[in-house]
Amino acid sequence: MIRPALLAGPAVLTYALVLALPLGALLLLSLHGYDPTRGALPGWTVENYADLLTDGLFGEALARTFRVSAGVTLICLVVGVPEAWVIHRMRPAWRGVMLLLVLGPLLVSVVVRTFGWMVLLGTGGLVNQALLALGLPGAPYRMLFTEGAIVLGLVHVMLPLMVLAVWASLGRLDPSLPRAAEGLGAGPLTVFRRVVLPQLMPGVLGGTVMVFCLSASAFATPAILGGKRLKVVTTMAYNEFLNTLNWPLGAAIAALLLVAVLGTVALWARLAERPALRRLGAP
Amino acid sequence: MGFLRLDGVSKSYGAVQAVQDLCLEVAQGEFLGVLGPSGCGKTTTLQMIAGFEAPSRGGIWLDGAELTRVPAARRNIGMVFQSYALFPHMTAGENVAFGLEMRRVPRDERGRRVAAALDQARLSGLADRFPRALSGGQQQRVALARALVIEPRLLLLDEPLSNLDAKLRESMQAELRALQRRLGITTVLVTHDQAEAMALCDRIAVMQAGRVVQVAPPWEAYEAPSGAFVADFLGRSNRLAVRVEGGRGWVDGYGFDLPWALPPGEALLAIRPERVRVLPDAADGLRGRVGSRAFLGHSWLYEVETAAGPMGAVVQNTGAPPVAEGAAVALAWDADSLRRLGP
């Protein structure tokens, strides 16, 4: 007879090995000093954190990371939630096709996807050529290497995740609920807003957290579409690790990002998630 | 001219014909039951009246106006769903208020009407409860109050009692019937439960494979079913393949009178179990042996093996000792208990 707790053993061990161990090592590393000629110093110090918290560049990158992530999350919510509902109401044959289209971006490599946006958004790119041809004043616009480009690239890949999260909740929706609302005199928009959306909240809230976290920790898309000067926290950490070779500082940047994201998620759970789920019957 | 009229309504999903050329008239204030086994198209019919499905062909008329193309939201029809479909994130009061809110009824009048509706449904004091905190019967009454508070022209009930336990179902049946009488609201009930339809409805429409096979008051459909399907679906029928000779019917040496003059030859008759008399072995009748018996409280149900096949017989419980299992008996009946199946 195996104790149930033991059955979790392999999973716990795997997590300890691939998550807790590297994270622990990273935290320890961030508590060391650094000298360009000698590398990481043996003594313990919180100097890295003190430097970062007073460094205007880091503050700027952190603010940009949150601005971009919040923007991406907001757009994914506004577009993805109604999109899932619309696809859900399609005939089964169309539903499969549309779902595949929505998932499309996930099937393309991040590099290909992002370089595609570079081609489109560049000064001589397709979009600007079209705007020029239309004779818009001020064209060509600077679109590449802006925060807008980063948001656009991230929305492209995050949207499927939001749709999928909401899709799971739609599967549990009693199909007679929207009909009941309709029969009581509600128009399509009211049915969605007053009856369907509240039932989708578990999926919406879960998708929000997922999209926000993945956006805040995204690396390739902001690195390519943001260029060298528009740094977010992940590209900053990358820079410290691989260009400046200041590993302890890079580790401290990564640790601060982790804390900031976890703090945001915890706050979100307290302020938005719990009240919404309690209304749906969660303890 | 009926208050609600379905005129040649058909509905097909691809190659599947869910409803075929359905014609039905419901008078104002009438309680009509649409009855049939699952998959017979009765729920699709209700969805089309409510406006959730559009007919492929035919038209639906309510109070002299065509309804076929009117969206569900503007039909002013109250509906109670099988799952009740109460909005889980709204309290009982908010659920009932929803339809009034959609009609832009002012707040204080809305409050008054919701309170009155909850009161009538014996739910006063439960207005602030969420549906998950209500019992099945209470949820059912909230659903009914929500459908009625908008003062609908028509009330549709989709298997409204099927999720309740037997005892509660019986009391809800009486309540529903009394409410419908009091309000005088035209009502269409869809159910697969023949006992429920017979207990509640003024008339029943029996459906089979997308078609209506009989529309009649329940007792008429029960006593004079239009065919074998209705005879079997409403209650239970024993089949008797008999030989007609000299104006009498013969089964395994038992000769009995017939209510009609039949030509000599074979005939297929039916008889309800409660019309079959169970007599001692020595009496004149169809010989048989009691295979099993079931005590139903008010009566005994005997399954009797005979040369003409198994026969069910229901005998009223008078307190006398029942016939033992395995005992030899004779079955007899009166001429006016017999029904002919088919032509």
C-alpha cells in the first residue's frame, strides 16, 4: 500500500530539481559583489539590490515591462473574451476552423513571427509603403523599435492563450442560460455582459494572470521588436549576464522581476479574483 | 381559431428531420401537453415556439400575429427550462427581476412586482439567496416566478418537474395546475412522463418521430388510442391476437363477446391491465399461471403467463389475501374493455 503523498514524489522531486534549485542558486548569486577583473566576489552583500533600486535605467525598464504587460493583457481581454464567445456560437464545422486560425500564432516559431512583424513595421515596410501610397501626412511613421511594436508582437502570441482559457469556461456554461436571458427580453450584448461573462470569470481571470506573467517574462519579442535602446527587465538581465558579464547584478534583476510579478499576481488575486469567484460560489 | 397555432412546421438538421409538418392549435387559457419519447421532436417544437430555433418550413402564430421571424427577446413568452437555467451569479430576487429590468420597469415598481412574485411562489425571505443555496423545489419555483413575473402571453414548460423527487413532484404538479387555472395563462408543457402530462393537461399531443400522432384530452387518448404507439405510450396495454368465429372472440379455448361485429378470421385487440379480472382456476376464462406479482399499495400487479403470451392484470387492493405466485388462474374481461389496434 503506497501512501498518497508518496505518489506526488516524482513530481515534487522534478520541481525541486528544475525549479527550486536554479532559482535558489540565482538568489544566492545575486547576493555577491562583482569586479570586472575578478568576476563574482566571495563576500555577501545587498549592494546589487541597493544599486538597482536607485538606478533610473532599471526603474524605467521595470515601468516599461509593466506598462507593456498591462497593455497586452488589456487588449487580449477586450479582443479575446468576445472572440471566444463568438467562435463558441458558430456552427461546429466553422468552430474547428476558427479555433485553428486562432491557435495559428502558437504554431509559428517566435523568431519567424517576430521577424515577420519587423518586415511589416520597418520604415520601408509594407505598412508604411501602404500609408505612403495613401498619401497620409507624416508617413512613413516610426513603428519599429517602439513600445507599440512590442505590445503588438506580444498580443499576437498571447491572444490564443486568452481564448483558450476562456474556452475552457465556455465548455462548462449551461447552454440554456443565454437562452433564458434572451427569452426574458435581453439583446445579444446584454446576454453576453449580464449572463455569459460572469460565468466565464474563472477563465477570464486565469487567462489574465497567465497573459500578464508571460508578457512580463517574455524575452525574444521585446528584444527584437524593441531594439537595443528600449529595454525591458528581461532584456536588461540578459545584457548583464551575456554582455557585461556581471552575473550577480543580472541575478538581482531577475530576482526583482520575479518578486514584482508575484506581488502583482497576489494583489490581483486579492482584489479581483477572490471577490469575483466568491460570487460564483467559491468558498 | 387557436390562440397559438403551429401551421405545417418542420425542422431539419442536415439530413435529420426533427419535426415534420406539425400542425397544432392551442386555445386561450388551455394547458397543452406535448408528450413523447426522447428524440421525438417535442423539445425542438418548444424551442421553435420560444424562438430559440427557427423552423425550416411552416409558420407559428400567436394571438393572430405571425411569430416565426420575431426574435425570442421580443416574443414575451415565459419559459421554464429543464435545468431551470437560473443565473448562478444572481440572487433569487435578481433572477426574478431580470426580465422586468430588460423591460425598463422603474425600480420601485420592479421591487414591488418581484416581492409579489416571490410571495406567490412561497419564496418570501429567500430573495437574497443564491440559487446554489436553494433546494430543487425552491429553484423550480424561482424559475417559475421568473417566467411569470413578466406577465407573458404564453408559458412554456420544458420537463419542469423531472429533476424533483417523486413526492415533491406530485405536490408541485398540483401547485402548477392550480396556478395555471388561477392565472388562466395559455401553457405548453413538454414531457416524456405520461403520468405528468395526464395529471396536468387539458389536452395532450402525443408525438412520435417528429410527427403528432394524436391530440386529445388525456382520458380520451388513454381510452381510445389512435394506434399501437399511443396505446403503449400512455399507460400499458396487453396485446391479444384473437380468432373471430360466430361473432365471438376466441383465445386458447376461451370465448368472449365482442363490442363490434367482426368478420370471421384473425384480429389484434388490446386491453388495459386494470380491465382484466383475475379469477380462480375453475372459472370461465383464459387459463394462465401467475409468474410474478408486485404490490403497488392501492393495487396488486400480476404478470400472468398464458398461451396468448404474458398478460398484465391490476387488481385493486381490498385487503383480501393476494393470489400466490405460481398459482393457476383464469383471466376474464368485459366486451367494452376491448380496443382494436389498427384497421
